[in-house]
Amino acid sequence: MIRTATPGDAPAMLAIYAPHVAHGAATFETEVPSLTAMRERIETRMRHYPWLVWEESGQVLAYAYAGRFRERAAYDWITETSIYVDPAAQRRGIARRLYGALFDVLHRQGFTQAMGVITLPGAASVALHEALDFVPAGRWRDAGYKLGRWWDVGVWQKTLAPSTTPPAAPVPFADLRKAV
């Protein structure tokens, strides 16, 4: 089942995320966040952007969320998206379906572009994004230093809706949730 995340999901999400922080390069975060910090991220982000979970039998197996891509107001219609899936639940189509639900919400909010920022080589992440109609949009060489080496970062871009002039302001996720 796909549903909106709650702060109560923070322990399960942190369990999925922490190995990526401690032992992987999918995130450039270098210190595992505290449970309090994870809860605060969920609460803060969901004011404007969606944060969704995939749950089975009461257990969170994956989560996906969107956030601000860049700070300048001209970027207000673009989001950066992320997804993390428990290793035991991978290769089951969960990521595709969960990301698809996220894109549907972003579209309803009025966002026009989603950006996937992927640590390279990241073959599985690249394949997922390209299967979901993301196209390569650039490469940042030696963008991050983690685990004793430099990593390149690729940027993939997905059109969620046509750009309009003038664009309407995106609807904050908190307001969209109240309307449904």
C-alpha cells in the first residue's frame, strides 16, 4: 500500500536510509541522522513537498520524497526526487510504483520537472530513472568526496507537465492533502 508518510514512520525509514549513509554513496550525507532529525525532516518537508511510503503488513519497505531543487524562486516549479527501498524488497517493482505515485502528486501540485541526482556509476538508479522517462541532463565531475574517494554525480530530468506562461504557483503539499 502506498500512503503519505508520518513522523511515526521515521524509525523504519531511518533503518532503510542509515546503511546508505554509513556504507554507501547513494547519499552524500556522512553522519547518520538521529531519529529526531528524521522526524523533523518528514514534518518540515511535507509542508510543501510529498513524502510517501510503501507499506506491507504494517512494515515500511520503501519511501520516496521530493524537495526543493535550488533555492532561487525561478526554480519553484522543479523538484528533486529521492527514493530508498529496503534491500529485501528490491526487484519487486516497488520503486517504480512508489515513484509513479510521487510523480502523480507532484503533477497535481503544479510542478513541471522532477530531477534525479544520482551518484555515479549507480547503474540500478540510472536504470530506474530512465525506465520512468527521466533523460540525462548533465554530469558533475568529482562532485562529492565520501568513503575515501571522489564521486561523479549525474542529473536526470523528467517532465511532469508542460510549462505555461505565466505559471501558477505550485500548491503546497499540506494544502493538497487538506483538499482530498
